[in-house]
Amino acid sequence: ESGEVTVSSYPKPPFPKREIIKFKQPFMDRPAVMYGIKMIDSAYNKNTRADVKLLWVRPEAFSILMKSAYDSHLYGLGVSWMACL
């Protein structure tokens, strides 16, 4: 299964943000989850740094934490993911 998560807000940055993604059907066992940053919206006059962490994985869902790093100002962050056994 695969999908995307996008969080955005302007002018107030929405980060840090925790998201729980539920699978359409539960897996028989805990799946491997791969993810990557797909989109970033940041302030033009600041360094662009983002941090995405996988918090936990269960057969029915997983959770990620999306946040800006240090003094970066992020207004949007998109993550693509794929889960499989």
C-alpha cells in the first residue's frame, strides 16, 4: 500500500505535527514502511531544513512526526510512503 501525507499552513507554521496513517486493510504482520519528503514550502530568507521520523509501525497503522529543524520556517511538508511485507 502507498500514499501521501501533506501538512501546510500559512502564515503560522503547523510544525511539529504527528500524523497517524491507517492502512485500508491491516497487514498480517508488521510491515516495512519506506518514506521520503515529496514537497517542502519554506521561508525564502531562512535555511530549509526538515525532519521526518517514523514513530511506530503496527499491522493496522503507522505514525510519523514531521517538524522543522533549528531556525527553519516551514509552512508545508509533504511525505510519500509505501508499506509492504
